[in-house]
Amino acid sequence: MGGIYALVSMGLSMQYGVAKILNVSHGEFIMYGGVITWALVRTGIHPLLALVLCCPLILIAGFIMHRTLFERLKKISRIPEIFQSNAMLLAFGTMFILQNVATRIWGPNPISYPFMAAPIKLGPTYFPANRLLVLCFSIIIAVAFYLFLLKTRLGKSIRATSQDPVAAGLMGIKIKTIMAICFGIGAMLAGIAGSLLSIIQPLLTIMGMNYTLIAIIVVVLGGLGSIPGSLLGGFILGIVGEIVTRYEASLTTVVFYAIIMALLLVRPKGLLGR
């Protein structure tokens, strides 16, 4: 779960850190990634192949969403503060539309499929094989994405746009395109998280908002705009959540909010924030 939280929050960090959009519909991309994977698995496709097929679909959907909705909204907003507040309202509307469309297509009941549920013994403890698989994939994808930001030309353009859009534009970087790409990449990371989530637990078409809130908590915990912070915060929240769930599942969300409230009072910039 920590690995999934990390991927989700890394995607939200991309959207907020570069495009300056607090995308409260972020959790719906997790849901769509999961249910599309489930639908493909039902046709006989391997879950990991279904994950690969989902990636470009969610990436394109996020890219188009930014170019058609948020870019137009930014053009008609007089100042950045107005754009950010209106963008959040627009994202709320998008969230409800995406959620209701999914419910109409796949219904409100939990959906799942069996995959690698057999236990594996590591020392004195047994772990379901599918959870170990999800953990490994989460770490590999997170590290690969971080290296992409550090080493590639596009990654450097993204970091430059995040630090100073005006200067980046003067250096020849196409700011609008980079922001749309970042929004699409953020959606894709959420979709990957949803695909991995479908391997280990049932899905609901109304689950998106819960994961959006978790992503916001992780982003604040790790530090706004910090990709390593999102990775660290995701694993911390995942471990804490599983420990609390073992003793009293109803207190998990309460503990999450208690952590974020304490952090805002003690270290508002987050664990790795600047």
C-alpha cells in the first residue's frame, strides 16, 4: 500500500508542482486504471499486460483534459490565484462526471479478480505473492520516474518549468505543452497505481475521492513538489495505515489526519520540502 500511495502522490506532485492545479479528480484516474485493468483481465489479458495497455490511455486522457479544460480556464483567468481556485472547482465537477460515468458502465458493486494470491514465506512471516509483486513494481516505477526527471531532456524541461516558467519559456521550452504533459504523466502514475491496486484488493467506482485525500496528505507529508518526499511519505503512510488497520480499521483515516495536522504545526514544509 505504501508503494501505491507513493505512485499516487508522485502523480499529484507533478500536477500541482508544475501545472499548479490541485486536481481533486486525481483519484478518479486511479479508479479508471483499476477498472480498465479488471475489464481487460476479464477478456483473458494478463494483468501486467493490461497495466501496460492502460498507461498510454490514461496518459492521453490526462493530456487532453489539461489542453481542453484547464488551459482554456487559464487563458480566461486574469491572475494565477483566480486560476488555481477555479481549477479546483473545475476538477470537482470533473470528478463527479468521471465517477458517475464509471458507475453507469461498471455498476456500484465491488469488482475483483484472483491473481497470485498464494502466500510466500519470508523469515517467520507469510506474505501474499501479489502484494510483494505490487511492492516491487511500485519501487521500480518510482525510481525509473525519478531518473527520468533527472537524466532526460524532457525531465529537465519539466524541472525548469516547475522552478521558473517565465525563464523556461525564454529558453525555448514550450510551457503549455510541458504542463499538459505533466498533467498526463500525473494521471498515468495514478492509473498505474490503480492497475496495481486491482491486483491485491477489490475496487469500487466511488473510491476515487478517498485516494485523492490520501495523495494530498502524502504530498504535504513529503513536501510540496518533492518527488523523493512523495515516495518517502507514501511508504510511511502505508506502513502506519496497515499497523492501525490491524488494531482498529475505523481509526485509520483519523490517524492520517492527525499526522498531517501535527506536521503542519511542527514542520509545515514537509519532511523533504524546501
